[in-house]
Amino acid sequence: MSETTGAFAGPAGPFVHPALFYGDREEYLAGTVPFVREALAAGAPVAVAVPGENLRLIQDALGADGEAVRFLDMREAGRNPGRIIPGVLRAFADAQPPGRRVHIIGEPVWAGRSPAEYPACAQHEALINAAFRGREVTILCPYDTSALDERALADAHATHPVVIPAGPGPQRGSEAYDPEDVVARYNAPLPPAPGAGPGVLTAAFDEDGLPVVRHLVTGHGERLGLAGRALENLSLIIAELTTNSVVHGGGSGEVTVWAEAGHVLCEVRDRGKLADPLAGRRPAPPEQPGGRGLLMVNLLADLVRIHAADGGTTVRCYVAL
């Protein structure tokens, strides 16, 4: 992730990515509902992916016009920010027929985001600009000035080339726009995993030990309280991450599993270098034989945090209990 220049190189072309700042319900509706109505009037496909309470506001304001809109609760569809580009934004945009501009409202940052989630949110907003470069797509991202802290609002200026201020006033270019800096700034070492102790599993692995480490991690996740689909997700996540370490990360790695704040955390460390900041966020073409491991991890986990450095990569996944 330290090598981001290639991902952001070149003109954005027809892609439009404004941040909409709002301070109350009226400003929110004034910025979102006309956006949707104008797109519908032009015959354009529209999706709205915002937290549930705001989703209902837009649905109520649109009335019958909302029948033509794809609505998604971002608290569910985008709980893991790494899932939003492939599972929400690209999933909708790629399904539309060519020749029509796609319009999306996406609100991935809200006041209830945890400290662990927020850095992944900021990186997601920055990476949208690379993921949609050259596409006939407009993604409007609302930001609540009454509830979000100054860091989140400053990052919104850095991740969006255009900003729409709260209240009356025209949109303008963002003088602070620097998405590459945001991706790099939040590519920071993760808080240390816990050391040896009750409830903590740590195991080294190589190619020959893959089945053993998967069994160990799945069994430990079950002891920590995971069951059903969540336990199946953990088993798939560890299978993908450990295989990636063997294939792309120097042939071996180390995994640590523990419980924290209502989640089971699974961290895999190896000597590989993850140079592509969009790895795991870009849907793989159907004809491509591989390249879906980290994408699957993002789709299954409730949160994925990554620290990529020259000396190795750490991937930490959260699965809710």
C-alpha cells in the first residue's frame, strides 16, 4: 500500500465525486433528494446507500419516485468499508447498461463508526477516486457537520475533489484534495496484537501446515463464541489469508486470534509486500482465474484493517460474535 502513485495516476475523466456537507435534516434532504430526482428525470440509474435512519428520510421524501431507486442500508452493506467499492458501488455501477451515467449517494462515514473502522473509511473514500477513474459515474458522499469530528471533515476535503458546503452556496473545488496522502497516512502500524495468554492463539504456518492452522483457528474461534455463519466466515477468511501468505507473502506467516469488544479478531502477518492499494476492493473479471482471495475476505469480514510496509504485510479481520 505504500506504492499508490500508479493507482491515482492519470485524469479522473468523467468521474464526479463531491462531498455534501450538511448540518441538519433539511440540509440533508436539500442536497440528496434533488440529486436523485434530477438523475431519475434524465433516465439514469440511481442507488442510495446511506445509514438506515437517513435512508428512510430519503425514501419518505421521494415517495412513489423511490420505486426506481436501489436502496441499501450502509450500516449493513458497508459495515466493512473494504466491502463498499466491490460489494455496493461497483456491484451497482457494473450492472447498468452502457451509455448512461450512473448516480449513487454513498454515506460510509457516520458518527457511530468505531476508532478501528474510521481509518478504513477514510482510505475507502480516497480509493473511490482510483476505482472509478474514467467511468461515467457520479458518487455523492454526505458528511454530517453537526456530528462528525474535525478529522473526518478535514479528510472529506482531502478525499473529494469537489465539496458542497452546508446551507446555501455553490459547490467548489477542494483545495485540500490529496487522496494519495490519505491512503498513505492511514497505512499505519496496527495496535499490537495481545501476547500469549488465556484466549489468545498464535501459530506459525507454511505450505505444509495450512490445513493444521485452519483447523486451529476455526476451533479457537468456536471456543471464543463464534457459531453458524460467523464461524464459517472465519474458516474461509483464514483459508484465504494463509494461502495468500504462502503464495504471495514469502511462503510462510504467523496468525494470532483473540476476542475483543464483541468480535473475534484474526491477524495474519507475512513478509509479502502489498503494493496495490485497491487489492481486495476491485472485482475480479470473470475470465480471471485467481485474484479473489482478499476480495472474498473483504466480503466476509465485518472489518478488515491492513498495514502494508516494505518488510511485510499485516491483515487484521474482525468477525462479530
